[in-house]
Amino acid sequence: MLIGDRLSPSDVKRVAWAIQQAEEISGYTFVAYLAEHGAEGGVDGRARALHATLADRDRAVLVYVDPQLHEVSVVTGVRAARTLADSSCAFATATMASSFAAGDLAGGLVGGIIQLGEAARSQASQHLRPSVDR
């Protein structure tokens, strides 16, 4: 978990808990990052560049927030994208942005990360064994 210095220690614990829950639910790696003050470049470009540096980027879901610009970007690895649809990411992003607008940075991260974890939950395939009459 990469978190900037804009959260209190108790908020960092809440976000860490949400990440742990999302990882257990989905089986993917979740990372939350708060942009540094004065970061240059577009949020999406910075998020993609950071995601590319992650050790297990194929299974990683990065939530990148720039509080100064009031923007959030979710980047998924190739494997994570198989079960985490763009529409689910957009919905979680909207949920987070709503909380951020209300001044609740930690609450937005917690809610959005849990929402992403639930959306990324791998569905167990249900194979039916053909019955054999003998």
C-alpha cells in the first residue's frame, strides 16, 4: 500500500483494512496512492506509470488519487481486468469522487476499494458433471 501524507494514522489503518478485505475477496493485489503536492502530468498517465512499476502488475488494481486536482484513476492489470469491468471501475470512481467532494478522503478510499474488491470477485465456474445411466 502506497499512501501519501494526507491521511491520519487511523485513516491509514482504515484504508489498509479495506485493501486487505478487497484482496481477500478478489484474490488481486490492491494499491492506493495519493499524489504528491504539485505532481506534474495527467492523473491517468501518472497512474499508468506507477502501475507499471508494481511487482505483480498483472494482478494489481491501483487506485490513484490526486486530492489537489480532485481526480481519481483506477488502473487494472491484465488478469485483474478479466473480472473487473471498466463500468465497475467507473462506478467505484464516482463513489470515491462523491466522498472526496464531501471532504472525506479516507472514507472515499475505503468505500471505493471495497467496492472494487467486490466487483473483482472471481466467480467460481460451475461445471455440471453429466449423469451416466448404467
